Amino acid sequence: MELPIVEYPTFTTDLPSTGQKIKYRPFIVAEEKIFLMALESKDINQMISATKDIVDACTFNKLKIDTLPSFDIEYMLVKLRSKSKGEIIPLKYACTKFITDSNDALVIDEQSKMPIQCGKPKIVKFNLDDVQVVRTKGVADTVTLDETNKIGVKLRYPTFNDIKTTDFKGLFAADPEAATKIIYDSVECIFSGDQMISTKDFTLKEFIAWVDKLPGYMHDKLQDHIQEFHENMPRVVGIVDYTCACGKYNQKIPIEALSSFFV
């Protein structure tokens, strides 16, 4: 006997990077199972693949998933979770405030001689619809390396496929080739005056050869600007208003990890 086909409701939201109106549906049980298995595996490649697949399917394959900034993907995933499982999620926290006495002085542990944390646990209900894309200080997406000839680089935000690191200086010391690959992946084009040369028109090998010919101060300027650009890219953040179980201490706790939204 043929079972009835369930119709999915559809919703719309604005894509954070462009403001484009996006139509989407809730994820289904089979899709959620695959995603949760990827989260549990802690394998970054599985997590990236599962995340892209579920967002792509639920937005009716209308987005260019591989070119979207990572914060667009994260934002859409939170919207999918909200419409698929409900917007309210329980989050468990232990109060991190230090205990004070009636005179607001810190209470010190006699043995360790350290201030005593409250530590009382409490479950807080958080509304996923309160999650926002937060933009910190604006960092230009272009950096001019040669002021005389107006030669420089235009950057793009990292996609979900890109390596997630902002410690370029540490990475250059450990693995210069990997660090140069990150810089290449962060470049949208190289400009010289009014001429724009897209990354589609040159290879990684050609880019490395170009970078190797830069004076040291230009190379450092490019590296530092990309690091600052990455560190200040928009982030998907929720703020939890937390009051300790004792009712005495209040905190605002930011949550950013995607796994926090899937409980």
C-alpha cells in the first residue's frame, strides 16, 4: 500500500553576505541523521561535506554552496535547525562567576588560596531565532602592496571548503607551503591599476612564484592583512542571558560553535 507523501513547508530568509532572499525547507530525518553522525565523528572533512549537503538540499540547490562564505552556510544551518526541530534549545551551563561575601570581596579557598567559583549548573532555554551574524570592525577587502604602480590584492571571505586557521605567522613557520595555499584561497583577484586578474586566470604554482618575488615587507603586509581580514570576518553568534541557579550572578554568554545549536 502506497503511503502518503508529506509536503514540506517553505520559509524565506536573507543571506547575510548579500541580502539575497533565500527559500528553504526543514531538513528531514534522514538528512539530520547523516549530519549528526558527521558531528559525532569529529572528522572535519565529514562535517564539511554533511553541512554543505544538507544546506544545498534544503535550499533546493539554488545556492552556489562552494563559493559562499562560511558564515552564510553556518547561518543557514541554524535556520534549518530552528524550522526543523523547533527554535528553542536547552543549554546547560555551570556558573563561572567567583563567589563574593556580603562586602563583595572574593571568597578564597583555604587550601588552594584561590578564589572559589560558584559552579552551580543550570539549564537555560535559548531561542535560535535570536542568532545573528555579527560584524566586528570593518577590514578592507583590498590591500595595496605597491602604492606607486597600484598593485595589490582583493580578498574574499573563506568558504566552508577552506582551511580554518587565522594563525598565519605560526603556520608559515611550521608549513610555509600550506600557509601560501591559504593566502591563495583567500584571494579573489590581483589588481594592477585598473586591470583585474582573477584567480581563475592563474594557478597556485604561478601565484607562489609571484609571492616569492615580493619584497619581504610587501609579503608581510599581505600576510598580516589577510590574518586581520579573517579574524574580523562576520560570525554567527548567539548571546545567552544566564542567571545562576542561586539567583545572585548574571552573565551574557556568547555561543558560536555549530555543535552548540544541535542539542
